[in-house]
Amino acid sequence: MSSKRLLHPERQLAYESGPFDRLTHYLFRYPAKFHPPVVKTLISEYSQRGDRLLDPFCGSGSMLVEAAVAGRHAVGLDLDPVAAFVSRVKTHLFDVHQLSASINLLSDQLHPLRRPDQEYLDRSFRDITLEELESTIADEDLWIPAIPNLFHWFRKYVILDMARVHRVISDLQIPPSHKDFLLLCFASIIRASSNADPVPVSGLEVTSHMKRKEAEGRIINPYALLDRSIAKAVPGVTSFSIKADRQITVSVHQGTALQVSTHLRRAFDAIITSPPYHNAVDYYRRHQLEMFWLGFTRTQADRLALKQEYLGRQSVSRNDPILKQQRLLGTLVSDWDSRIRKESDQRANSFLHYCLSMKQVFLQFEPLLRNGSPAVIVIGNSKWNGTEIPTVEILMELARPQFEISSYFWYPVKNRYMSYTRRNGASIDKEHVLVMRHTHASRIGNGNPWS
Ligand SMILES: C[S@@+](CC[C@H](N)C(=O)[O-])C[C@H]1O[C@@H](n2cnc3c(N)ncnc32)[C@H](O)[C@@H]1O
């Protein structure tokens, strides 16, 4: 079966390209986010007020935020604990006056801990000593996350500042949702407080650009970064809390989409999602500093256990159980598998793992959707050895026979925060929307959610 036969005529997706409501979309910099007007358009096109929507790869929760504002109930799932946390905070309805009181309390308690501005200037060239770090940790009984290679990622005085901020937030006598908001603001400054380059999205690296900046004297003041992050976040949560429909429920779960139908046992009116691309963003590596600082992973063993479940990852063990599955994959997958395998078994395993996983995800979607309800998939292409892998056609093939494509759109990538080109040359200028529908009657039947 050639890829051409799978293709429907592709149309450009029309969405409003003017200024849009920022809501809580910019509380945390998340790789490969939905462009908000695109997901807003997909929600209005493929669902109705009061419907229940699912995003099983919810990432930073863009779909959930837009769904709540558009009056749709929404459920999000993501394997990444940072993603699930970010999504939860971004979709929480805050009483902004009460939240401001908690922010003031934090500010009062942080005030005596701040170093003078001049010290931050001086510290750009001269860090504290290991002895000073260790004795302060002991004196103040500070919790420091067990990040491997900690001093590669952070200056020593920054570790102290961050541990103090973390301690103060954790000890504040405020509602748990306020604490989560403050921890999200804290999470959003971790990368900028570290030695890693905040710009490349695919992973986490101390780039030569950052080394140059260090040599020139880079000021890192976590308290000032936190002030800015909070000041930026408040208008977002205010706007979301005013505009979100109060009758709507949004829930977020952490778990794998490979078993989404066992996590969630009710029917949805639409799935709107953007799965990871094969070998594009390494979410596991990308979020490791945040995962440790937020206490989502306590040990390296915790993290390694999680790593095995990321879909689209580059390194896959040849004993991975997914690779043992005997599933019928189409000729396009087989062609690409043999092509890649000629050069590298390891890379071919990673590609096959992606395809087998996505096949399993589509099988999971089937019992979750009401009869005739769409699964709307947003995806780009990825490259292998300079050649574009036709991810869109491959997904169409994998979705069969449970789903047929009912529409197929493309749109130019706008401000989606991604820069894959730096890593694997994947296409960044065009993304695709596949609208799939069941090819046969649903097991649930119309309008009868599972209990
Ligand atoms: C393209 S991103 C989604 C971004 C999201 N649309 C947004 O606006 O933020 C893909 C997501 O898939 C998640 N992911 C990877 N493997 C997963 C799995 N097995 N189950 C669920 N989510 C997974 C990643 O953590 C990442 O957040």
C-alpha cells in the first residue's frame, strides 16, 4: 500500500491568526505545545458545549485550558509528572484575592533570605565554596534534591537559594492549590537558574553558548526570577479563572496512554491530542531538574523506571516488551523499518517501538470514544538520516482498521515552542491534523458512558 493511497486531499486549517487570549498558556515553558488558536479551533469544530474531551498526551494542558473556557469537560493524561502537575495548576480556578494574600506571605518570608544585589553581581564570577554550601545545608537543615551531577547543573549558592525558596513554599500555611501555584512558578525558574541553556527544547544541555555567558559573568538571582515568574503568572490565572466555565470539570492524571482505557472508564465525545513524535523531544531528560526539585523523582532508580514508558524515545532496549508484540503493521512501517534496520538495529527498534506503541494507543482509543466521535491528532513529521519520515501517513496506517481518516489538514507552525532542527532536522514549518473516526459501532453505544 503506497503512502499516496492513504492520503486524503489535504486542506489548510483555518484558524484566527490575530491576538488571542493568553489565559494560563504561558505559565511554564513546555516543548512542542499546541498553538492555542489551533487547539481552540479544533475544539469548536469537533465538539459541542457540555461534551467530554480527552487529551491522553496532555503535556502542559493547552487543550484542557481551552476546553474549560469553551465549556467542555476535559480529562488529561500524561506520563510525565511535570506535565501532569503543570496541567493541574493551569486548569485550577483560583480566587485571585486569596491567592494574592498567599503570594504576599511568601514575599514577606523570602525577604530576609535574599542576598543583596551586589552579592549576585559578585557571585557571577565567584561561587561559594563546597564547605560553605555543606555547612549551611547542615545548619539550616535544608533539603537538596539528589540530582546526579548537581554541580554541573547549578552553582553552589544557587542551590542554597533554591533550597531556601523551596523550604519556604513548602512550609507556608496556605491552601494546597496556592502552594501548587507557587511551586509551579518555582518550577518555571529552575532552568533559568541552572547552567543549562534555556532555549533548546529537545533536551537539557550546558551548551557552549551558556559556557560563554558564564565566562562573561552571568547573574543568576533565583529570588528575582521567582518575582518575575509570579508577576507573569498572576494575570494568566486571573484571566483563566474569570473566563473558564464554572460548571465544567477538568481532571488530570499521570499515567501512560498505552493503558488509557484502563485508567479511564467513561466515554468521550472527542479525543484531541498531539502525541510525541518519534525521536524528537526527550521529555524525560528535558524535565529532569524540575522532576527532582519538585520531588516527583527522589532517586535515579525512580527516574529510570519512568524512562521505559516514554513514547517516541530514542533508546529502546531490544528486550522491551512492546517490541515482542505480534501486531500487523502496514507496509509503510515495514518499508521504513527495513530501511532503517539496514543502517542501525538500535534506531530501527526505536522506530518500531514508536509504531507499535501508537498502534496500541489507537486500540485504546476505540472503547473510549462514543460511536462516531472523532479522534483529532496533531502531528508533524520527523527525519531520519536527512529524509523525512512520513509520520502522518504512518499514523493513518497504524490507526487502521479501527479508524478511518475523515479529514486531513495542515497549518504553518506559528509560535509552537520547539526547535527540533537543532537535534534531528524534523520539519518545523508545517503540522498536520488528522481527524479519525471509528469504522464500526462502538462497544459503548451512543450516549452511554461506562460507569
Ligand atoms: C507533543 S507533547 C504534548 C504537548 C501538549 N499538546 C501541550 O500543549 O502542552 C507530547 C506529550 O506526550 C507525553 N508522553 C510521552 N510518552 C507518553 C506515554 N506513554 N503516555 C502518555 N503521555 C506520554 C510527553 O510527556 C509529552 O508531554
